[in-house]
Amino acid sequence: MARILIHIHALRTGGAERVALQFAAWLLEAGHTVVLLTPCGVPADVFPLPPGLDRRWGPPDHGLARLPGSAAYPFKLLALAALLRRERFDLAIGLTTRPALNLLLASLGSARPVVVAERNYPPAKPLPLPWRLLRRWLYPQAALQLVQTARIGAWLEQQHLAQRVAVVPNPITWPLPVQPPRVDPAALLPQGAQLLLAVGTKPLQKGFDRLLAAFARLAPAAPAWWLALPGVTADHPELQALLVASATAPWRERLLLPGPVGNLADWYDRAQIFALTSRYEGFPNVLVEAMAAGCACLAIDCPTGPRELLQHDHNGVLLAEDTGTDGLTAALAALMADPDRRHRLGVAATGVRQQLAAPLVKELFLQALAPCLEPKVLVLAPTRRSPTETFVRANLARLPLRQVAFFGDEFGGARPWRRPGQLAYGLAITLSKACSRLGWHRLATVPASLVTWLLIRWHQPDVVLAEFGFHAARVMDGAAWAKVPLVVHFRGADASADRRLGQLQERYRRLMRLAGALVVKSAPMRQVLVGLGASPAAITISPSGANAELFHGGCPGQAPPTVLFVGRFVAKKAPLDALAAFARARAAAPPELAAAMRLVLVGEGPLRPALEQQIQALGLGRQVELAGLQPPEQVAARLRQCRCLLLPSRTAPDGDAEGCPVVVLEAQLAGVPVVSTVHAGIPEVVLDGETGLLAPEGDVPRLAEALLQLLAEPELAARLGQAGQRRASSRFTVAHHVDTLAAVLREQARPR
């Protein structure tokens, strides 16, 4: 189990404080050790602490507000860094902006993940310039941005302040807890009084001035109604001007300012209407509590929270964000005058008890945090933009480890200064490629490895994952210099093409010595790497896997006699063999079947002109469709409408070969039989006669026979497709591959 630090400004009354203790309780229940840190000199704790929590007071925090003028601040920061280093925390969570920035600063240069838990909508509460600059610099370094609403997360992403966002709303604990001080509303309200309630400790944020202005207009015509604002007292500086201006108003005697209240449940129970007139929120806990208590709730749709909780006139009244005093007054008057509506809204509002029940939110919280306790992976890849690199994108999206990724063909986007690491990496890889073209293969590793070393020093990963062997050869020395384990993911051409192996053989032999683990697609690829000096024990075979959520629903037994080819129009995919096999099968088919046969080729590449010429020469213009590049969704749809997949892969003249074609796995997962060749890793995933039909490489007559057999016998196609679907779903999904890759990375990751 992990050691986790939670840092917050104080444990006074307030939503953030309650959430901090709830987070701590959940982590303790999950078996973790939790330390809760607040600055020295803050007021005494208000809330009871969960059993087992290690409570600490740290360096005073008040000087941070005057950064950079506070001379004490560097010493406080050093003390915090020393605490983090001394106690070897596995994770640190900062609740609210400034504690989060404290942790991010104190953790620079360490591998410790930091979670930022924003409690407000950041644009609504602008920071001083120094803090804005710190946030711009440090927030992207956080392992996770834990936010309460999707709108907060979207803002952070739009501002490029977040690498990963998880939305975890605040839970509702029902019945509501009670703690001191207890203030009985019955002792302050006359019998028969109607109560309009608002709760908060920050009058300006909570918009109490708006509510007071509206109540002043309503009070003369509503003598039975009282307004209570638990959380503040009459001497609060943000209320002074309003209270002085209305000192002689008759309604003032119906205004209650009881100060801090620990028994809010009694106040919600006594209220007829709860009003939230805030200018901004993170997630309005008091609104959730009032709804759970069955109050008729009215809220202004401030950023953020009310619209996530209230459906207008179903479980509350939701007013537009720009509602003024007139609109607020009218809405309150209408609700005051309609007890039946108040009852209906209050009953519907109690549904929030199930919607935000603590066990459900706890599960969301622990799931969001789980990847932060995993090793941190620095992913280095040549590209993610190519339509064919679906496996790279799948790893990034699904790998359940913390990731920082850099790509050799990217330079930081429209604003490269916001991503200086990506700019440096893109330039280094470009220079490395130039050196390779000049034949300077040893020199080619220097710029890429130097930038890799710098990225490792900055991001402090536990392990480096390099996609493709040829890319790993560029960056391998950087991992070695930094003494961080290197895992290399070979895909196909990087472990087969003669031109690559011939040029990179010396570099590859060094890579085999430096890499801690190697992941390949097939047994033939494994043998190539063993021949280059790799230890067999360091190699894991794992096909890339297919997306089970996308590829399903094939009915080859009922589909028309359509043959589908999917792949780049390059030599190793052999699209010309596919066309020749289809033409031969059609020539041998009975006339009725031949007339119905179709071949659809999905893809693009240098062999397209040759395909077009051959289609014309064979007179197959009406039977063959060149469909071009298609997104995965379209490929999945076409698989559901075909009899079989045809992929006659072969070793190209330059030695380029497959690893294990993903489309073969996708077809089988969809329940579509495969006609292919005994090439690379294909026989390991397609069983001849059981889940598909295989022919020797380049054997067009055998491919044609297999095609004709499936097109003429739909029952056979259905049987093979069903067997393939069962086998693929149990072994060859993206989930299987990602689990295997994650296990390799976890095993290789250096201890923290």
C-alpha cells in the first residue's frame, strides 16, 4: 500500500476541508497510509479526524500570498521538500490552488506524482501574476487534475494546464453529520415563520449581496418570511456596507446571521426555500446538502455546479447566469407563493442522495487515483498521426500507467513555447534522421539521446518505452546515461526489413544490450532479435490486439460474397496478390456466384497505380472497389458486410515483413474468417482450417481456392468466423495486449 500526503490550507469550516477529510478516510479504508498537512499557525481544526489519520502541521503558508516578496517562502518550500523526501511519499494531493502549487514546486526533480484538486472554477477567481505564471509552468507537470465538474476540466485542458483530468463530484453523506457549534433555528425563529436559507462563509463569492437586495424587495409583501445566512456574522467585512445601508429597514429584524453552524441539517429541515446566488463555485456542497434534505432549491447557474445538479422545474429552479436582481426577486416570489411546487421540487431533489452517494463517488475517486500510483512511463515514438499507427494511439489511451509522451514528427503545435520538451524532441529527431541519411549512424544517436536524457531528468520516469526498434536506436543512450530501464516495442519492419537491419545491425546489437525488455509481435520476430544478441528471457510476444468495443457483429454466413482487403498498398501487404487471387477465384466460380462476387480494397499507398492498371487489364472495374483510407469505424462496418477478409502478406523484396497484422485480429474479433498466408505472426493468430484458411506466401492459386471455398460455402464461413471470434476475444484484444505491456513495464520500472 502507498504513503499519501494530503496538503490543504486549513481544516476550518468549508467544503474543501470536508472533502479533504473524506478523501483521507477513503484512502485509509483502501489500506493506504495518509498524512494530512496544514501550515503552522492556522486555526484549530473544526471537523473530527478519521481514525488512523496522521495529522501534521507544516511550515507557515501566509507568506505565499505575497510571492515573490516574501523572504520566508523559499525556506518554507525547502522544509516541505525535505518532508516529502524524508518520508518518501508515493503520492501527494494538493487541495486548492496554492497548496497544489506548493507540492508541485517542492516535488520538482523527483519522480513523485502530484495530484491537483481544484475546488473552484479558476477563471472566476483570478490569481496574482506570479501565481498565474507558476500555475502555467507547474500544472502541466501534475499527474492528475481532480476536478468537480466537466466545465472545470474543460477549461484546464483548453488552457493546456492539464495532462490528465478526472471528474469526481463531491459526495453526499446522509444523514448529514452534526458537530459543534450547534445553533437551534427554533430558538431564533418565531413560530409559523417561513425560512429562506442560504449558507456560506464567503459573502462575496456566495452572492449574499444579491440575495439581500432581492429579499429587501420581497420583505414588505411577505411578512412571514425570514432570511438566514448561517456561516457569517454581522461583523463580516464583506457585509458591512450593506448592513449599514439597511440598518433602519423594517426587514432587518427578519435577517439572521448566526455565524458558524455545525448542525446545518436542522437548518435545512427548517427551511422552506434554499437559495444559491453564488458568483462562482467549484461544486456547491451546500446545494447538494439542501437537495438531500428535501429543500425546494433555487440556484443561479454560476460556474460551476448548479447545472450539473438541477434540472429546471424538475428538482429545483435554475436561473440563467446573468440573472439580475429583478429576475431573482421574481423567481423567489413565485416560489414563495406556491407551496405545492416547493413540495414537488423538494421531493425530486432528494434523488441526489443516490446520485452522489458516498460509495459511488468513493469508487470514482479511487479509480481516478489508481494510475497515479502506477509507475511513470516516458513514451517515445516516431509518430502518432499516421492513420496506420492505431496501436500507438491505443497504448497511449489505454495503458493504465502514468505517461508522458513525445513524438519525433511534432514540434509543439501552434504555440511551441508551451511545450518546449516536444519542440526540442522533434528537432532532435529531425537532426538524427539527417545524420542517418548521411550514413552517420553513431552520430545519429547523439542529438536524440541528449534530449531524451534531458526529458528523463525533467520528468523523472520510472521506465522508458520506445515504440519501434529503429526509433529506440536513436534514443537508447539517453536512457542508459540516466540509468532508467528501457523497454522497446518492436512492430514489424523494424525487425525484418533487410535495409533497416543492414544499416542498423551494429546499433541494434548495442540496443539488445541496453534494453531491459523487448516486446515483439510474433515468434519469427523473436528469433530475429535473438540472432542480434537479445536474451530470449528478455523478449515477450504480444500481438497488438483489436478493439472489442468496435469490432463485432460480423455475419459471414448471411453476408453477400464480398471480399475485403485492408492495408497499405505496399509490397508486404501484397494487394496485387489479393487482386490476382480474386480474379482467379471469380473465373473458377459458377456464373451466378461470379456475378455476385465483389472485392473491396481499403487503403492507399505506392502500389495504387499498379492496382488501377491491373484492374483495368482484368476487366474488373465493376467488381473491384478502391475505397481509399477508411477510419476504424468504417473498417468495422465493412467487416460486418463481407464474407471474409483477404490479406495475402509476404516478405517484400527489401526484407520488410509483418509483425502480426492488426486487421487480421480485428476480422476475427468481428467474427469474420480470414484468408491469409503462412507469414510472420499470422499462423500464430489464424489457425488454418479452424479460424481461417492459410496459403504459402505468394501462392495465388491456393489463395484463390481458399477464397472460392468460403464464397461458395457460407456455412463454412460462419463456422470459421465463430471459432475465430471465440479465440480472438479470449486472447487477442487490445485489453490483452495492454495488460501484457503494462506487466512488462511494471516489472522493469525502477523502484522509487
